[in-house]
Amino acid sequence: MNRDAMSQKFAALWDVDGTLVDTGEMHFRAWRKMSQELGVDFTREHFRATFGRRNPEIIRFIYGDHISETESQRIANTKERYYMDEARQGVQLLPGVRTLLEQLQRADFKQAIGSSAPRANLELILDLTDSRIFFETVVAMEDTSRGKPDPEVFLTGASRLGITPSQCVVFEDAVAGVQAAKAAGMKCVAVTFVGHHGEEKLLEAGADRCVNRLDELTADDVRKLFK
């Protein structure tokens, strides 16, 4: 790598659910409880089809386009209350995450959260995992109008950090998230640990590298993506 590349500023944009932490089952139980109240069967297939998407999009997918905006907001608020009750029982960073966050910080990477989740959820997770200190900004559902695979969430994060998209790397675990990263013109590391999507599908979506756990990766490995 030449001297100019070494002197450039880089950024790491992190998805949360399935990448920083594994809260999938908490979301599933919250959606299922909400759906039972509405007399709707929420299945594992529904969950796989909607995981990582914004609440308004999930609600339309599961409950139909006839749901009013007011009712949609009520459903979303109730589901997130159920989820936060689950999360408060305990959440931990996934293997290798804290070490990589620390390495990237020492390597002068700017870091941000880029998630489809509501801001309150993200703030809770950052507090529960004591990881807020690593992130300069948090881009949440409220900051975007379009969900992944649209690149809006990651482009917003790069803009807030003041880093050119081509100098950003995204950490993701979902096909839609990988597609969003590549549509933004960013590098992407995909993680399979939680198992929402397999390595083959993540690489097909455009991931530059795929690992099972983030302790397989160092900050130097990440920087080499920008050769």
C-alpha cells in the first residue's frame, strides 16, 4: 500500500443486530407477541424475510397495506417496548467485536452505527454493551426514509463522519445490508456468526470479505481492503 493510501482517513460503519450483537430472537419474540395480539401468525419465514428492514416496511409486509399510519405507529411502538423489555435482560457484544472496535479506534478509523432499528433501541444496546465510546454518530430508522438495500443509511453515516464513501467499510450480516453497502460504493465485510445468511449468499451480494466471527479480522486486514 502506498504512502498516500496510508495517510487517508477511513471509516467503519456498523450494522447492529447480527453484527455487533445477536438480538434476533428478542426481535422474533417481540414480533410474535405483537402479532398474536392482532390475531396474525408470525412465522420464522416472515422473520427471515423482514429482518433488517425498517418497521414501517415490516408492518406493511406482515399486516398489509390497509394498516393506517396511526395504527402502524402504535404497532411499532408496542413491538419495540416488548423488544426493549427482552434486551434489558442482558445483551453482549459478539465474539471479537470489542477487540476490533478498539483496534479500529487506535488505527484512527472513524466509526458510526448504520441501522434500520429505531434510535431508542440502538441507544439501549450501546448502553448495555458499554460501546458508545467507539461511535461518533448513530444513524437510525428515524434518520432515513428508505430502508436497506437502499444505501441511504450508510451514505448518511459517511456524510456525518466527513469521509468519502469509497473510504468506508461496512460490517453487515444481511444480504440487504451488503447490497446497501455496495450501492453506496463502500467496502463490506460480512459476518455469518448469527446465521441469518450464509457465506455464499453474502458473497453473491457483493461482500468483499466474509468471516464467521470478527476475531478472525484485524484492523490491518480491514485497511488492506482499500488497496
